[in-house]
Amino acid sequence: MSDNTTADLTGRTIAITGSTDGLGRALALRLAAAGAQVIVHGRDERRAGEVAESILAAGGPAPQIVLADLSQLAQVDRLADEIATRVTRLDVLVNNAGIGFGRPDAPRLFSSDGFELRWAVNHLAPYRLTRRLLPLPQASAPARVVNVASAGQQEIDFDDLSFDHDYDGVSAYRRSKLAQIMSTFELAADLTGAGVTVNALHPATFMDTTMVAETGAAPQSTVAEGVEATLRVIADPALAQVTGHYFHGLTPGQPHPQALNPAARRRLRELTDTALSTKV
């Protein structure tokens, strides 16, 4: 979908996690310009307010602002509850928020719930948020869930989810993004016939964002390229019935082989549900 062919999204409600910077911010502005009511999520009230002000200044519908730290499951739950009380429909949920590679040689970090931090934010948070919000998109069907993943994927060691051995931020990120894709496929299967599609994508490689700058890597793509790829999965009518897919930019992608292994996906789901059941 190009700038000139963005669908009219008037009347649609679209939630975007991590929409105060980078790809999420650009998506929020673009979707609002197309008429969507955007739910702007971030951790910082000032930055979220700036996005809302930009939307209003451009003539977009008044957005909703919701604040939450996705590294804390209690805040993930509160975020879901707040969205559910603020809006009566949810046409698209874009799970965009995430933590990248981090600085080279950065130490292993844990969430307040005791999970390795990238696993907590990139996998557990969108997994939990999506499932808690599902009644809204189901009631709003046809609806879509879009998971912003990555081409950087690494096989998950189910016996070492905390990364006790040979930790590095790049591998932790890649494992968490593979988990996100695997969970995409599982949820898509669960929702067969429900009118809610669930897809994942790698928007673009090393976009010019804060996340990439933190690694010291040189940008290879623009945020605009990532926006185009993500918009396609969000709103392209040609993908209205497409679910359980992984896209690389604007084309179908091939995920890590572990994502195509039903037994591995079930194992991940069991471990994820068990971990989350201990954190209310």
C-alpha cells in the first residue's frame, strides 16, 4: 500500500503498542491521517501526549492515550483492562513495542516478575495482552492482530528460557522474536473462523530508529519502508482472509524452521501459559 492508496480507515479503532517513537509513532500518525481512531501506547506521558497533539494538529480523530510498562505483567493486565473500558470496538491490535539487541556487552536483565527482559517484553507481554483483549476484536470482526516481529530469529532452548548459559542481547532478542512468530501461528489456528486474522511481519531491516542506534549499527532501511510493510498487513483488503502468515517486508517470508514445528509451538505455548499462570 503506497502513500496514495492507504485505505479509508474512518470508524476503525487501532491500538499500537510502543507508539511514541520509531515505527510505532509513524504508524500512529499515518493511520490517524487515514481516519482511524488510534490508541497511543507508551511509558512516558509527555511523549504520548506529543504524538496525540501531532495527530490532532493534522486533523485526525482524537486519539486515546494509555500508559504502561510492558515489562511488568500487572501493567500489561491494567493496560488491557483500560483499553476495554475506553473503547467499544478494536479493529486492529498492533503489537509493536519491543526491546532490541541493546548495547554491545550489556548484562542480562530481568523483569520485575523474574523473566529475562527481552523474553518478557517481546514475547510474554504481547502474548498476554492479545489474549486479554481478544473479546474486543472478536466482537468487532472482521478484525486483525498484527505482530511486529523480526527476520532475526534464533532457535529457542526450552530448557534455558532465562538464558542462564551464553547470554547475549542479540540472541535473547532473536529468540523472543521467534517466540512471537510461533505464538502468532498458534493463535491464528485458535481463531479459525472467528473473523480475526493474526499475522506477523519483519517490517524492514535495521530501520533508522532509536532501537537500532542503540546497537551502534548503521541503518539499512527507512522507517517509511517499515510503515508501508506494516500498513499492508493492517489494512490491505487483499489480506482480509489471510491469517497465520509471516511476512518479510512486502512479501511472504520464511520463518525459522522451529516456527513450522507443531510440537515446538505446543511446547512454547505450554511453557508460556505455565509461566504466566504463576503471575497474576
